[in-house]
Amino acid sequence: MELRDIEIFLALADELHFGRTAERLHVSQARVSQSIKQVERRIGAPLFARTSRRVRLTPIGERLRDDLGPAYRALHEGIDRAVAAGRGIGGVLRLGFEAPGVADLIEEPLNRFRQRYPDTELLIREADFADPFAMLRSSEIDVLVTLLPVDEADLATGPAVYTEPMVLAVSSKHPFARRKSVTLDDLARDTVLRAAHPPEPYWIEEPRRWLTPAGHPVTRGKPFATFQELLAATATGAGICPLAAHAREYFSHPRIRFVPFAGSPDVEWGLVWPRSAETARVQAFATVASASLP
């Protein structure tokens, strides 16, 4: 079996969908079908049971997946280690997080990177809440995990590494605290608190109004320099604040309720690094993080 055929087989065994497999490997569906037929001819038995509605592994296909998977991963990890040694990936990679809790949420790609590049040490840093890009620009960190999108001329944007829904933080005495969910239009019913990020070119300019999907204006409160100050103001009823959903577990507060949004888009956390400092270590981490996505 050719290495590419093994890769296609393992990808299809994971996806169980010819279209998604083709997209994942950047090939045509015909190429996937042709490869699987060739492997099945060589094995002498079907590896997948196909119907108009689903694809599933046969018992022989399951056994082949279990036999080939570890060997295929070990082969690539060995190649990666050789490349790392040749390109000087070993050393220290300083990874900053705009939200420290996200470091726990992307534990899998962090562990995969450590396993694949044991000679590279990962140092985890907390980025400045008021200006998350500052540590990148001062060379204190090599890569930042931050909310997307990012559109900075001097920064490169890598893959998203974690996606999660939004929640609305409100005082436990707020009327919304008794609701099962809120909508984006509900943001027009109170002052919306926010972080003190410096205004960026791709964000709404300060003189312009924020509007909900229904066109209602949103009243914005004063910005806060630290997350704890933002939570304290929310707890006292100074306003409401949309947050990523992991805040419920990482920042529980006796006087704050985290109400789920209904129908709002998810938020994405992704990698950002300076264009002028894109090293082999940074590229290797972005590759591993991207491969860890579902």
C-alpha cells in the first residue's frame, strides 16, 4: 500500500464521509473512492459498507484501522522529530493566552505538540487583558491565542484552535438572571460592559453606534482594564457583559449568573504571531494545532 492510500483510508475511517474526507485531504471525492477501491482489491475484502445514507467500517476495516493507525502516527512523529532536529525547532516556545482558561480547553494540541517535539519547551503566559497584542510586539511571547478575527498589518493569523458559544454575564438580581436564554437583541435593554482594548481599524469606530440584529442601539459602558474589575461591575448591576461560555466554569461568582445566548454565533480562539518572527517552532505549533481540530 502506498503511504497516500493509507492516509486516505485512515481519514475516511475517521470521517466516515467521502466528501469530508476529500475536503480534509484537499483531493477529489473520485480520488478517495479510487484509492479505497485499490486498497480493497489488495486486501481482498470490503473495508467499508456503503449505503445512500451512511458509510461504516466493516470488521476487517476496523481491524486494519486499529493496526495501521498507531504505525502511521509513529511514522509521522518520527519524520517530524527529524525535521525538528534539522530545522532547529528545539528550544522554547512562549505561548500567550488572552484568556488563561483556554489553555486548559486546548490541552490536546498542547500535549500533542509536547509529544511530537519533546526537545521544545512550552512556556504558558497570560496576555495583557487591556492590550493582548502588546506582548507579541514586545517579543515577550512568540504566539498568542486570542479571539478571532484579527486584522493587524504586522500580525499573521493562524488556525482557530477552539470554538465555543457565548453567554451573557448579569447580576444575580438582574431580570435576565431568571431566564433560560437571551438573544443578541436583549443587549439593547441594558448597558453593555466591555474590556479596555484599544480601538482597532477593523472594529466599529467609537463615534458609531452598536446595533442589535433588529437594529436597536446598544449602550456601551466604560471600558475596564482588568477582567476582575469587569466582573465586579457586572456583579453590582452596573451592566451586562457577553462572554465566552467557559467563563461559567472558570469565573463562577455568587452574584453573577451566566445566561446562554440563543441563536448567536460561536466565538473562535485562534493563533496570532508577528509576521517578522515566524520561526520553525511557530509553524510547527500551528500545524499541530490545526491537525488537532475536529
